[in-house]
Amino acid sequence: MANTEDPQAETGVASGEGGAGAAAGTELEERPLEELPAAELAALVREARAKAEENWNQFLRLKAEMENFRRRSERELENAHKYGVEKFAGELLGVRDSLELGLAAAQEPSADVAKLREGGELTLKLLGQVFERFGIEEIDPAGQRFDPAFHEAMAMQERADVEPNTVLNVVQKGYRINGRLLRPAMVIVSKGPAAGGGPGEPGGPGAG
């Protein structure tokens, strides 16, 4: 007799069995912890403890690295404050040596004024070279327009032969380092014959 069993029925049965197995696996995974076997619970606890210990060790290492970084930064900052001018001071030692030699020569009974002057000029040149290496610029604004950002007016003089608000004399030179003001130039500034300062003039409206 021919086999009349439906192949699709067999396939359906097999498929149903597979689906039931998957469902059983899902049901197993979703079971509450209290329903898991003791051995499985113990394995989960050991895994959780290992992960927690790993995270804790990573935290301790990171904390130690941050602490070392903080201490190193503080030490570097302290050294920068202490020795930030070390190179500049070293350059100035040569200027001091030159001044001391000039002073010793001036105290000799047979001191030559011309040579002393020449030595003083060389010392001043040496100091200028040191300033240049460290970005220190001289502010000598004679004949320039008064600038309250870099000049400080000591007095004003009425002058008809120059424009008002012009620097007539520099009482004391100013200096800046890398564009930043160290000391303003002390100057005497011109003003017109009219009473009071004009806009932007020292003592007038808009003066700094």
C-alpha cells in the first residue's frame, strides 16, 4: 500500500518541535533568579564579582594616574614660578659683569674718560641685545602722537609750531614685552593755544 502521509504535516510537526525548543530556551532565560539552580546562581555571582573587581581595579588605576598627573602639574607650575626667569637672569649676568668692569676702570687714577664712555655704550648695547632676545621693546615716542595705551602725560605745553597732542619730550622711556605693556613712557605733550584739551588729548574728553 502506498504511503499517503502528508510531507507537509511532517514538516509542520518538526517545525513545531523546533519552535517549542526555542520557546523553552527563551522561557529558561527569562525565568526569575529564584527559579535558577544553585550552581547556575553561583556561577552568575562569581561572574558579577569578577566584573566588579575588574571595574574597581580600573577605577583605582585611573585615580592613581590622575593623582600623579595633578602632583606633576603642581610641581611643574611651582618650578615655572621659581625658575621662569632663569634664562633671562643668566643673560643679565654678562651685563652686570660689564658694569662692574667699567666701575673698576673708572676708579683708576689714570682712567680714560673716552674709554669709559665706550665701555658704557658697549654695556648698553649688550643689554639691548638681551632685551631683543626676550621680546622686550623700547617705547621712545618723541615726535609721535600721544597714545594713552602706551604713554603717560607728565605735563602739557602750548605750542603753535606742532600739532596738538604730540609728544614733545620723553622724560622716561617705556617698555613692552611681546606687545604687552611693561611700563608706559613718561612724556610731555603739546596742546593748542585754546584753553582746555581737545578730544583725545591728555586732560581732554576721551583721554585714557
